Amino acid sequence: MESSVLNLPLMPWSLVWMAPYLAAVVIAVGWLLGVTRESFYGWVSVAGILVSALLSTYLAKLVLIDGKIVHVGADSVWIPHLGVGWGSYIDGLAAVMSLVVSWISLLIAVYSIKYMEGDWGFGRYFFMISFFVGSMMLLVVADNLVLMFVGWEGTGLASYALIGHWYTDEEDYWVGRPGRRVLGTPMFFEPSHSAVRAILFTRIGDIGFLIGIAALYLTAGTLSIPELASTAHVWIAEFAAQGVLPLILLIFTLGALAKSAQVPFHEWLVTAMTGPTPVSALIHAATMVKAGVYFVLRFAPIIVAGALAAGAPEVLSGVGSYFTLIAWIAVLTALLLSLMALVSDELKLILAFSTASQLGYMILAAAAGGVIASVLAGGEALELAGEAVAAGLGHLVSHAVFKAALFLAAGWVIHAAHSRFIDNMGGFARYMKLTAAAFWLAGLSLAGVPPLSGFFTKEEVVAIAYKAEPVIGGLAALTALLTAAYTARMIIRVFHLPPYEEKSSGDKHLHEAPPLMLVPYTILALASLALGIGFAGFFNTLSIAATLSLAVEEALLRFKVTSLTYSVVAGVIASIALVAGLYMVLRADFRRIIRENAAAAAIHGFLYDRMYFNAIVYIIIVGGGGALIAALQELDLGIDLLYHSLLVAAGGGLALLARKIYRGRTDYILALYIVSLAFAALAAYAVFEDKIGPLIRILGG
């Protein structure tokens, strides 16, 4: 949509992303000066994020209420020959995203002050939290791909440091059952190992992102995101003419797929639970994994608009193939990870599976819009693509709120239980009623129960997916039922049933969380309810935000009740009722069923071991890579042996032979000369037999 652009100077408005970085600098200086008071580090971090949140709010007001597009530091220069500066571009999408990142990060930082109290890495933790939030804010508001990539890599570095925060690797911080193996591969992970996994898995995708950036620059001649949007029809047509359009788009999107833990890159997110629980909340709700979704929401409408403007059949076909592939990846991620969550026995792991699954929904929304637009034409296609962006953004916001609440509440529950396993939890609702209520509110939003926000946003995604491809829409609907089932199982097991196992004997002295921890996740749980009750205003804001985003003509998000809606809601409620009945009424002992039934045990083991994805990755990539490295090492040793031993020995032998042959005697030299001539004659005859043979026969008689 065409809108006036408001140009603002670089400072102070760049503090929207700089403020958390500056807080990190202050924390580092405090550490160097020997400041030992924990509160200094915690509240400096909170102050930096608060400045970012307040500036985000004002800039969002300029965009969403005043209808302006804000460009900060448009004339700034960083890398002149690439035309890259320090500019920030805040349209509708960036405005909403910056609000989500900054305000949820603020609540998580406040919670962390109490949660991390007494931790030996307190200052380091808040340094990396501030750096993390600053990097995510930079990624969101960057007006060019280079600056975006800097923020992108910053989030990767911060996640590595925070996932491995407890790098001394005590067993209490592990993920997985100690000692469990699949196909010889360990299924338990220490913090230091998980941190390396996170950075390696995401770096694979980032290579693709970097290749895509280079390809765009070489073809479009610019790295400015607004300029790429305005010239999309040119560079998309050029890629199509070369026959590489779907491939280039997929490579460009690999970074987003890895960052947002889509199959087959999802394994890093599963084991990222080794970090402190507020880190998990930050990664899953406000930063890191949402970066990939933001990337897709940012570039999907640009690609659609460019393809429609180019108009050539091969362009539309290529774009359609690309979006269809992304849609299938997203819906399979949503489905497979929800199946894994059904059998998981670690509280944070269940939430991790659900995050990857819900990220699949968000990416599916944008991809489904692209699929629809590729087979339509004109204004209707652009409107549907805009609606898809609004739907994906809506579920991103909704998920950020309820998932942050769930993780923060889970942090207190795990602390109280002294265990990460739900088998060691049970009956907690008696001791922590407010936490249980917050967990139910956020959990029912995750499950898609009306009138919570998750219901409205998830239904929009399912409806758009069904419109794009009924099979994909059907799988998305099935995922909704599975989501309701594993959510109900998680909450009932933790809060309303006696524990299967006691981690330790005696009274655990269970009680409600301290106010500094309780208030943030209570606010978030209530926000999930408020967004649902006020869904009309929520959807209107999303429509405005999408309409004011790059390459979107119009986006009108309207909640429509259809037969599909009734079917999904009925299925969700039935799933929750079934789980509640099995656990609370029939007192079903699933562990005994698994022990006594071979088929049930096989299915449970397959899902519990994450469908062998992890084992396959280690066998093929780690094991295969190790074998390749070993083979190359042997080859290197062989070459060294050839050059430094065999050739030296051969040279020495030849020298010795030459000394024996040449002793200054004419008869030795003459004999050697005659033998050499004989060998030369034989060689010539072998090569030129057809020419020399007749001549010899003539001379011979």
C-alpha cells in the first residue's frame, strides 16, 4: 500500500535497537570494574530493553495510528560501495514485530532477575540477554540485508552462549534420559553440546541465506529491502529466465527454515532446553525462532507482488512451486512435532516440540497465501496474499504471548519439583493456584480453545491452508487436535494428578512463585485472554499492520465461522475431553500399557526417540563426516609418505645405480648407450609399426 514515508534522523531513533546493546556494554564495563552486586547487572539490562520498548511503542504509534512509514537514517553510510547504511525501516510488519520482541523480552528480563538469583554466571547471563534482544531488534528494523544479517548472526551467537550458559554440564541441566541411545546414538545432551548443535544447525541454513543475499545483489544491484521490493518483478523475472527461480528462492529461505526449526532443521531447538528457562522463553517467544518467521512474512509478499507484476507463466509457475514446497515443509513440521510432543516426558521438551509445530503454522500461512496468489491474478491475489501475511503475523503475536507465559510458569514448576520430568510432578494446583490458572489460560490458547487468542489466529491459518490445498489444510486441522491432546496431557499430569515417581522423599515445600516471577507470566496469560476477547480490535490492528507492509496492497483479516471451524473446534474440545477422561476418570496407566503391548511400545519408542531424526543426522552427517575426515587424513598421510619417504628413497636408489654404472669406463658407457638405443627402437616400432614395418621388410629382402 502506498503511504507517506517519515524520515527521522539516525539518533536518537536508532536507540530502538541500540539501547540493549548499550546496556550490554555497561554490563561489560561493570564486570571489568569488579562490580559484584547482582541487581546492577539485572536492572541495567531491564533499563536498556525498556528504552527499546518505549521507542518501539512510539514508532508503532506513528505507523499503525498515524499511517506513516518510518525510515530512520535513510542517508546514513556504512559500506559505500554496497550502498549499505545504518538505516531502520519501520512499516506495519516491523512495528508489530518490534512491539512483540521488546515488551515480551522486558517481562522475561524482569523474571530473570529473581530466577537467576545467586547464579555464578549472573552478569554474563544479562550481558548476553541484552545482546540477544539488541540483535533481534536490529534484525527486525534493518532497512538492508547486510544489517539484517548482522542482527541475524547476533541472535545465533547469543543463543549459543545462553543455551550453553551452564557449560559445566551438570546432569540437572541435561535434556533427555541419561544413558538412552538409539542406533548407538546418545539421546541425552549436555548444555555445551546443545549449544554447539544450535549454532551448527542454524549455520547450515545461514550459508544459504548468505548465498541468496549475494545472488540478489548480483541480479538486482541493491541490498536495500525497500528497493528489492520495488524492483522484485525485475530480479524475479531474471531468475526465472535463467531457470533457477525456485532454487534461488529456496536457498535464500534456508536460513529462515533453520532458524525457525523446520524439518529437517528442528533438532537444534529440541535440545536447546539445556539453557535457563527464561532463555527458552526468550528464544521461543520473542527472539531467534521468530526471526525465521519474520523473514518469511517479510519476503513472501515481495515475491508474490514481483511474480504477479512480471506475469510470465514460468515466473508464476516457479513461485508456485517454491511456495508449495515451503507449505509442505511447514505443515509436516507442525504435524510431526505435535506427534512427538504427545509422548514426551520432559516439561520443557513438550513446550519445545509445540514451538516448532506452531512455527510451522505461521510459515504455512504465508506460504499458503503464495500458493493461492500464484494461480490467481490481479487484486484478488494480492489481497489474499496480504490476508495470509496478517494471519501469520497474528499467530506469531498470539504464540509469543502464550508461549512466554507457559515457559516462565514452567520455570517455576521445574524449580519447585527439582526435576524436568513430568513423571516427578503432580498435584501442583493445590500449592500454586495462580501458576496453575496462568498455565491453563496459556495452555488453552495453545490448544486453540475459544475465546482465547490462539483459537482465532490458528483458525485463520487453517482456513487459508485449506483454501490453498485441501490436503495441507486437513493436516493442519489434524495438528490442531493433536495440539489440544498433548497440551491437556501436560497440564493434567503436572497440576492435577499424583506424580508417577517421587524424585526425592519428603515434603518439597511447594508454594507459589515469588512476585517478580509470578507477575510476568500472569500478565502474559491474561494478555492471551484479552487478545481473544478483543479479537475484533486485534484483527483490525493486524490488518492495518499488514496493509502498511512492503509489497502488500490490502490485507483485511476477517474471522469467518465455517463448517471447518465447527469441525476443528469440536475436535479440539473432544481431544481435551478424551485426555481428561483417560487420565482423571479412568486413571489409565499408559506406562503399563506400553510395557505390556509390543506394538504400543514400538510406536511410543519411535515417537519418543523423535522418529530417529537425531540418530540419522548423527549417523549420516556426523558419522559420515567423521569417516570422510578419516579417509582424507589417510590420503594426506599417503601423500606425505610418497613425497617424503618413497620419492626420497627412489631418488637415493637411482643415484646409487648411476654411481655403479658410471665409473669412468668407456665400455660401461657404450653398453648403456646401446641398451638405450635398443629400448628407443623398440618403442618407436611399437608406436609406428604400420609405417616402419613395410620399410623393414623391403630392406630385409
